[in-house]
Amino acid sequence: MTYELRDHTADVAVEATAPTLSALFAAVADGLTAASCESVPAEGGDRFAIEEAAESREALLFDYLDRLIYERDVRLVLPADHECRVTPPGNAAGSAWRVEADARGVPLDAVSAREIKAVTYSEMTLERREGGDDGDGGDGEWYAYVVFDV
Amino acid sequence: MTSREFDGIRLEKVREHVWEIPREGEMNVPARVLASEALLEEIGEDDTLQQLRNATHLPGMVEPALCMPDGHQGYGFPVGGVGAIDARTGCISPGAIGYDINCGVRMVNTTLTYDDVRGREAELVDALFEAIPSGLGGGGVIDGDADAIEGALERGVEWAIEEGYGIESDLARCEDEGRRPDARPEYVSQKAKDRGRNQLGSLGSGNHFLEVQRVTDVFREEVAEAYGLSEGQVVVLIHCGSRGLGHQTCNDYLRRIETEHADLLESLPDKELAAAPAGSELAEEYYGAMGACINFAWVNRQLITHRTREVFGDVFDADPLDDLGMELLYDVAHNIGKKETHEVAVDADGHPAVGDEAVSRAERELYVHRKGATRAFPAGREEVPEAYRSVGQPVIIPGSMGAGSYVLRGGAESMSLSFGSTAHGAGRLMSRTQAKREFRGGDVADDLESEQAIYVKAQSGATVAEEAPGVYKDVDEVVRVSDELGIGDKVARTFPVCNIKG
């Protein structure tokens, strides 16, 4: 999986690709970390877990990133080294997309980080593209583009 | 007729500094850009014009959607955008107000002159940086316990003054006297309140800052005198907003709109324009929550003002009010949405209308969305504090670290041209990632100090690079256009002495 920070006049965008949806979520979150801080210490900070559920893949990605920003402000840590497990809705009525994730919370006083205000839906793309291995034995890779308000 | 085209979007010149994107397709109204040719060239370089055109799709938009002279690409609605929407039949859009609800500026006067401060800039910038929380995780001026958060959300600056963080005259010199009467804290989520607890009285980072400035030019003596400004005088400019509490509130309501008003959302060209229909429960709840966030931001700037007064008192060994005259000049928002009554074009049935359908004009209550735009009410309006009513509302335009800022007054044409609005700053020209490639924070700070005697102190070198003077448009040109249009008249120019940021 990989991510790149992209130019945006007032804000910053993260473009990411990954073989699986779970890895893609983690890659975008790693991009959020990189947009916040140029150099994250390799060690330090405790891992914490979060869960989110939403009605669609895009909404789940939005809620997941929104939650990371919330945790940053409340725990006073920079979430880093993200791991995710995304699951599609089951057959039951009202069943939702879910993500179970965890991250290393690097204390903010240990880094020189700047504030990302919010995740946005602006220009958000989340799709599976042809080519590569989707990690589940099929062809294709997952792609995301997310603009953050700075 | 002179026209210009950018990426397939054609603009016709209506008159000097006024460019119109004609109504076509699904647009409810035309759109207008208030800019010189030079500024229009810059505005046309990114997606600003497409975003402005998209904004005209919002239901109930009356008269043209507007882009101020400092407009640039945002998310959904452009920064520098003004959209007036019928409050009875239209909608309210959180994305057209912005994540940082009541991001704004205030200016504090002093009786100090530049000569009083010269030679002590390093001491002053260090003391301010030490005392005023900035950056991520720096806490706030006070601990935001539950009572403090509720007090701030409910009563704004009134609460802060009762708690001893200001003086009576601070109230009168705030837009809306520092308190939105329709604030409803119960509609702000616990998640948002959680984020606010650690941030009550803090600058944050990005383009937010506190700057000690000197007045270098006065353009309208009589108005400057009413504002208490004169050449050589030292003032303090504070630029910040509602921090995480406001950001969270915006996203909370964007998500609720997505699930509760999906049909309206489907009809819009950009998801970030998500809007709640006027009269819906959600519109009322968002309006009340936004009002509470507006109050929170005013308290945020009030607490920073309080701490700034203490620092000046310590550094200059004087009473900040009795000896240094540190009274608030004005506090004005530039990310805000409010119900306001304006005169609009109406059809034969009295409904707001554009083009040939409009046959007369009538007053209507509107949701005026200002996203990166400043209210600029002219002389005589009752919303302008009594002390300034005869000259017009102060408008504070923060510039970049190396280019200075402006104080304007609401211009006589603002009500007819821009729903009583003007620009809010210089407007970004270069992306943050490009800025970091082109500038190093340390070099920028060193150059500002050695070449322009501007002392900068920041939590993050990257922030200094991203906010380098070269990444912004020419604030002089933005203000020239505002002045020539008569929407915001030049009163005074200020130049940085010390700057602290996150």
C-alpha cells in the first residue's frame, strides 16, 4: 500500500492505493499522519483501538478519518502506524459497513505537528480500479483521494 | 462586451471589477466574481470558478452567488464565497460556512508607539509565545470544564466578561455584541464539546496567528480617529476560530444531512454543498449549533485577548487598560452564516427572482453564508456599534506575515453589491505542499527578522513555510478592488512587528 500528499490550494489531499480495502483505509490514515507531521518518532506511545460503522464505504472512510482527528484532540496524541479491518454489511436489514482499527498514539508533545482541521467529502474518490491484485484473489486495486481542511 | 474564459467557464464583464458567469443549465442564479483582471487571472487558475458555479445550484439562492476579490478554491463552496439563500423556501449549507465556524479576526488598540516597542520585540514575542497556547495539544488559556464550555456556547463574550476575562466595552465592539441570541448548545454534540475542552483560548495552527503590528498608513483620517488609530501606533491582531469544536460540528451536520436529506444532496453537484432545507428540524438544529460555535469562537478570541493584555502589562510594566489603552477595536467573523434581511429582486408574486422574471425589489429574510468573507456594513446600520455607526463597521483584513494587514470600513455599496460583505484576507495562491518545497521555515523567519524587522515564533517550522509571504495573493490589490467597488473602504494599513503561530 502507498500514499502521496497532493497539492490543493488551501488544503492538503491524500492519494492512496492498496491491494485491499482494509489496507487502503490504513494508507489514507497514514497519509493523514504524514500531512500532520513530517517526522514521527519510530517508537513511543500506546496503541489504542476504535470502531466505526456507516451506511457506505465512502461514509465509513469519512467517519474513520473524522474519528482519528477526534481522538487526536481528546487523547492529545498523533495517531500513527494505522491498522484496519474493513468488513462489508452482512445480510441482516440495516447492516452497515464496519471498520475495526488501531493506531499508535504518539504524544503531541513528542512531535512537531500541525493541525488538520477536518476530513472533507470534497473531491473524495474511493473505488476499485482494474489491474493488480485485489488481495482477495481477483484483479484490481483500491484507490482513494481525500481532501483535508487545514 | 468584454469576456474571459477559464476551463470552459465564460465570464462577462458587467462593469469595472464585476464579472458574471451567466445562468445556464441547472444554475438557479448567475454567479459573480468581484475582482480586477489581475485577481481574476489568479482566481481562474484553480477550481474556484467551478465551485462558485456549483454553489448556484443550492435551492433558494437569490441574486448572484458571489466570489470576493481574494477568492480561492475551497471544498464545495469556494473560500471568499457569499451566498444569500431564502430563509423560508431555501436551505442552509454547513459547507458554505466552513469547518472553522466563526473563524475571524479582532484588533486590539494600544497607546504604545513603534518606538516604545522597538528593541523589545524579541522579549515581547517570547512572552506572547510562552503565554498563549498555539499549535496542536498546547491546551487553552483556561481548562474547559463542562460549565465553562456551556457558558461559552450559550452566552459567548458575555460569559467571558462575567468570569473576569474582559471588560464591558469588549462586548459592544464585537459583531453581534459577542453573543448569538439564537445559540442552542444542546444541538452541539458531546464529541464536539469533548474537543473544545482542551482548546478554550488557543490559536491552533495553519493560517491562524497573533500579531503585534504598527500602523503604517492612514487613508481616511476621520474614520481612523473614530477607530482610535493613528500612524506609528501599535495594535494587536488575533486570527483564529472555534477550533475542533466548530470543525466537529460542521462534520456532524454534514453527515446528518447525508442520511436525513439524501434527496436534496443528490440534486447538488458536490457533496460538500450538503444543505438542510429551510424549515426542517435539521436546519433549525444546525442553525442553533452553529450559533453556539460562533459564541465559542468569540470566547476563544476573548481569552487570548485577556492573556495578551496580561503579557503587555508584564512586559511594559504597566496596566494594560489604564496605561496601555488596550481596548478592543473590533471583532468580526469571516466564516459565518446568519439570518439577515436584505432587499432582493422579486417576481410579480413577490418570490425572489432573477433576470426577466424580476419586476421589483423587496426585503426578504435570508441565510447569508459568508465563507472567507467579512461582514462590511456601512454607516448608519443599526448592527454597527454606536461608537462607529456614523463612519461604518470596522473590517479587519489580515495579510501575510511579510505584507501587512488592513483596516477597512463597511462601504456604501456593500448592501447593494455583496449582501454587506467584502474580502477576508490576501487569499492563498500556492498550495501548502508546494510552499514547503519552495521555502524553509527557518529561512523565512530569519529573512523576515533581518530584512523587515519582523519577529516570528512558531511551534512548527513547516507552518512558517506554508504561511510564507510568497504563498499569498497581493493583499494591496485585494483591498484596492474592495475600496474601488465601495464594499470596503481603506482606513489604515498595518505592518507586522511580532508574529506567533502554531
